[in-house]
Amino acid sequence: MKRFWFLFIPGVFVGFLIFWSGSVAVHKTSTDEYCNSCHTIHPHATTSWKKSVHYETKSGNHTGCVECHLPPKGEGYLIAKVKQDPVIYGENGPKIQNHST
């Protein structure tokens, strides 16, 4: 029985850390700032978005990037985020490689 608790308690702790770090990563990569940090292909994207009706409506509602460019949270949301990894690497990969040399 001691062996069970010896493995169970660290397992719960590691599981919590994995879940928490995944949750933080999903939240951080869903911000408008994160999306804008990769828009080097279209540098005018942020400016035009802020001037459009999509940025802030007359009623004060704010539409973020992920609300239009990803499916609603739930089915397919995380899959769509993972599929963007090659796009993100394509944008930042050369910068990362050049920085490390």
C-alpha cells in the first residue's frame, strides 16, 4: 500500500503540472498580442484590424483574432491550434535558427 501512495501522489502532482501548463499555453496563444507577434507577412494586419468594426463595436464589444480565425472552443479548437504550428514555425523558425548561431 505504501508503494501505491509513493507513486500516486507524485503522479497526481505531475498530472496537475501538465494540465496547468497546457491550460496556460492555450490561454497565452489565444491572445491578440500573440497573434500579432507573428503577422510579419502582413504588417498592416494589426493596424487595419484596429480601425475596422471588428476591433470594437459601438456597444463596446471587442472581437479578438481567435473568435474569427479558429473554431469555437470545444470540438476542433485545439486541433486547429496545433495545425497552426507549422505556420508559426515558418514565420519564426529562421529567426530562432539565426539567433542561436
